[in-house]
Amino acid sequence: MQLIEKLTVLADAAKYDASCASSGAPNRSSKGKSGIGSTTGMGICHSFTPDGRCVALLKILLTNFCLYDCQYCVNRRSSDVPRARFTPEEVVTLTLDFYKRNCISGLFLSSGIIRSADYTMEQLIRVAKLLREEHEFRGYIHLKTIPDADPLLIAEAGRYADRLSVNIELPTESSLIRLAPEKQVRTIKQAMHSIHQGEHQAREEKGSPRFAPAGQSTQMIIGADATDDSTILHTAASLYGEYRLRRVYYSAFSPIPQSPNTVPFEAPPLLREHRLYQADFLLRGYGFEVGELLSGPGNLALDIDPKLAWALNNREHFPVDLNRAEPAMIARVPGIGVLSAKRLVALRRQKRIRFEDLTRLRCALEKAKPFIVTQDYHPQQAGSESLLLRQQLSETPAQMALW
Amino acid sequence: MRNAPFDGSFIGWRTVARSLLQQGIAPHQVNWRPDGDSMSLFDQSPTAADLDATKPAPRIPRQLLELLESAACFRMEDRWSLLYRILWRVAQGDRAAMLPGDIDGSQLHKRLKAVRREAHHLHAFLRFQPRPENAEGPQLVAWHEPAHDILASASGHFAERLGRTTWLIATPDDGIYWDGHVLHYQRPCPPEWQRLAHTPEDNGQALWLAYYGSTFNPARLNRSALETSLPVRFWKNLPEGPLIPQLMSQARAGVQRDGQAEAVAGRGGKRISRPAHATVSENADPALRH
């Protein structure tokens, strides 16, 4: 099979993994050195495909031959897809060529499970080792970790990769048993634990080799099973807590060719995925707890964002006086982000905050208006019913539902 | 009104601005002339020599100078008046002028953001074209059309990235060449550089296009997200640019409702037989197929 045909098959096979981050790596430079590649901690999106997703890394599988039969996966062994396998050298050539053209910032390599978990992991490591040692490649490398692989192999992968990831795949153990019979939550979490240990060791013990400096991430598939958002977010929060994950990716389940009956054949729930990312961001960056966003079982609202939903349910905290409130409380106002909150605090050291200052800071004023007080402004809607406010601020007008 | 001609560079502006500031000339009295050659007999153009050594130099936070230098890369009809007004206000002790919430500061930060974004666009959307191995001159060449004057300040990134590989970037206005050791910046861009930058595409481009088409998920088509992140003005210089409308119309026409790329859907598939027991038979190992 020609290289271009393999690439066509193995990029298609890899695209259901949502991760594309090339950020978080330490500063590396090739200036004045042999070899190529640099990282700065900031990721670069080199292109975007018409699905709006970024292309930062060459995201491919080493092979899409796979012994597992995960129902949600296009590469499951019972799937009738074309199969291909790269040699490690082919992956190296493609990575370096695309890198020189400035099409990518590095490689994200994963694989179907062939022969055994250890064998598969060894093959992935071999590519990373070739890139780093023979070609002195200093760009970004993200390796998928095979859950059942020997911890020694995971440790070796961590020496070459910037980021490692093990996919949790589904938010609950019962779904995993049903849809991914060969996978086990226990071994997935063991692998996460090994990576977490490796990171910890590299940080604490001086002189120890570097280990996945951009940390670990995982992915959860949304909508392949019936799990609600509350369960999904609690699972995410516990992963953030236990293994210090940098990111949990939520991937709306895309229908796959020759879909088995166990998974839905419908358009991916993109808006739901978007709301989960927003909620995740509130957990990581704004100090929200899952229980604040969803007090019981159920899903996030689709018509309003989770911060606005929280504010409408907690009117007793509002309106917030922007000239007096704590920065953390300002950041909880719908329409005002962490950055704007910082800027408002800097500005109020110089002067009293007025309504027009918010316009200049490009806050989402329609959303913020009912919830704030400035020197020259007090919301008329402060007394409005939350239900009424919600109707006004909803992103999908109720009328549309009639269509 | 006072004409203040200078050479159009930030260094030139800074020298003149420093002198005007020292003389107490207020922003509304200054008419900035970046064309430099318009000096008439009656212009009193201050230069470094006019600086009065006996007067104390205006005290400006170093950070402000960096902000002003960066904001000066923002292309527009009159980019200099705002910079002097902010400099003036801060020198008078009104530091709010530097803040994003201020009436002038918000303009400054808007420009800073646009300049940063444009530098990022250079790092992201520029595409190098390799030249034949035996060719004289740079190994990689690129043509790029930035919206602001960021080439000189933002190109160092590629020297970090590409090591000793030599490269050249040409734009309609300026150009930069890395010889493996030193950066050479030219404004205006030499026509020879512009010609080099338009080196025709090689065969390797086909691999990138194959990847781009395959990594796209037609079941998730989202045109507005694409256009927000990858502004349409960049499409014409991207090798994948012509593919974008093609992929979109295929996806919209509902060629397939699942996520598979069309190029893959057209190929014959292969199911893998279930392994007999825990140790997997070698037959399932595609390594043997090579």
C-alpha cells in the first residue's frame, strides 16, 4: 500500500480522538543546533478543518488493525473498514516533512491493539525514540498509552513524550462493560496512576529524567450511552482530583460506518458537548464544584450556558457590586470572564467602575446586565423572576421549538 | 499645529516623541508625518540633537515603551497620535491611560491584541515550501500576507523551530531570510525574494492534503467555527485552502451521515477474526503482511 493511502486510512481512523493540544511543553529550541523543533508552552493551531476543529498535531494511528471490539469505535475488529499499518520510519518521515512545512507542531500517535498491549506500546515508543534520538526532534509528542501495558513501558514513554493519555472512554463502569468488553476501568486507572506517579517523581526527585512535562489527559465519549451530564462531570472531577489530569476531553459520539445496534446512529450532540466543555472550564478555572452546576442527576441546560444557569438559580448572590466584590465573585457573574474580572480589579484601583467601562472590556453585557451594580448603574431586572430572565437570555428562542 | 516628520519607524518616532514631551508639546498640537520627507522650511522637526540635556528626561515605565512599540505594528491611517497621547498622559502621572478599561488604553489594548493575534497567525498559517535539494539559496520558502507589520518582530520563532535549516519569508511589503545563523530583514522586500517565495508546489503537498481531508469529520460540519478560527483571508495562501469549500459541499450534500472520510469509504474493508484465546495468534498481526 502506498504511503498516501495508508495516511488516508490511518488519519480517518484516528480523528475520533478529540485531543489536539500542543500546549504545556517546556521551552525547547533548535536555534543553532542540529535537528529541528521547538516548543514554548503555548500551543499552535496550524489549520482548521471544516468541522471547526484545529489541526495542531499529525494525529494518526500506527495501525488500525485491532483485536478489541469496542462498539463505539470505527476500528473495532468487527468493523468492515480498510486496514493499514505504518512502519515507524514512515511515521517519522511524515512528521518531519509536515513539521518543516509548518503544517503541524508535532505528533499525536495512537494505535489499535495488535498482538498484545505491551507489544503495541513498544511500537509507539519506538517511533517517539526514533524522532527524539536519531532525528533530534524537539517538537511536541503526544503518545496514547495502552492501559494494560507494563508500567516500565509507560515510564519509558514518559521520557520521550510531552503528553501521555489514557482514554477513560465511557463515564461509567457499567457502560464500559457493555460497550468495550475487553477494557477494564481498573487497568485504565492503573495506567493513569502510573503516569501520575511518573510526573510526581520527575518533579520531586532532582536529577530524575523528565517525564511527560505536559501532563496527561483523557477522553470521554458523550452520547454513545445514556449517562447524564451530572455523572459525566462527577467522573471528570474525580479524575482531575485523583490523577491531576490537565484535561478531560468530551467527544460527542459521531455515527460510524456499519454502526452496531448497541450505539446510536444520530448526528453527534455538538451543543451538549459544548456545554460540557463550558462546565469543565468552570470546574478548572473558576472554582465551581460539580454540585453547584448540577445539584442532582440530569443534564446541563442547552439553551443557556452553565454559568448563567448557576446565576439564575442563585439570585441571592446578585446583583454584584463591581466596585466592592471579591475578584472570584466578579468572575462568577455571567458574561464576565476571569480576565475581565482581573482587569476590572486593576481598573478600580484607579477609578470607580462605570457601566461604559464594561463596554470597553468587551464583556457580554446582555448577560451581565441583570447581575451587576456599577457606580452609575443599577439593574432594573434585579427583581425579575429567574424564569422570565431565562426566557430573555436563552440562546434558542422558545418560538424556534415549534419548527 | 506642529509637524513632526520622522522616518516611519518606531525608533524614529520615539526620538521625536521624547523631544516633544520634554518641550511640553501637547498631543493635540502635534501632526505626525511618518513619510519623513515632507519637511518644509517652517517645520521645526525635533531630532535627538534637540534634546535638552539640562532638563530631566521624562520618566516612563519601561513596560509602556514595550507596549507602544508593539502597538506601533498595527497598520492604520494614523497609528502614531494615540501612542503619543498615551505617552503624554502617563508622563503626566495618569497611568490609567495604559489600562484596557481606559478610553485611550482600550484602543491601545485592542491594537496590541490584533498585533499579537497576527504574529500568532504568522506562526500558525504560514506554509513553507521545500526547494530542490541542489538549489542555491534557502531550503524552505514561504509567501505570507500579514495584516500588520509583524514580520520583523515575530519571525525569530522560525529560527527556534527549524534549527540550521535555511528559510526565507516574503510578503508584499517586507521579507526576512535566515541563513542558519543570522536573520536578514529587508523592507521593502527584494523582488528576487518575492520570486523565490512563489516556488511551485512539490509532490509532498499531496500527503498533507490527504491528511487534511481524512482528519476532517463530515458529521461535525461547522462552518462558522472554521471561519472564526481560520479567517477566510488566509485560505488563498494555504495549500488546503481550495479543499475547504469542496469538503464542505460534500459534507452538506449528505454524501455520508457518519464521520468517515469519503476517500476511505470508497475502499474495501476488512474484519478481523476474534482471537482464539488470550495469546493472540500471529495471523492477526498485520506486521506479517509487509
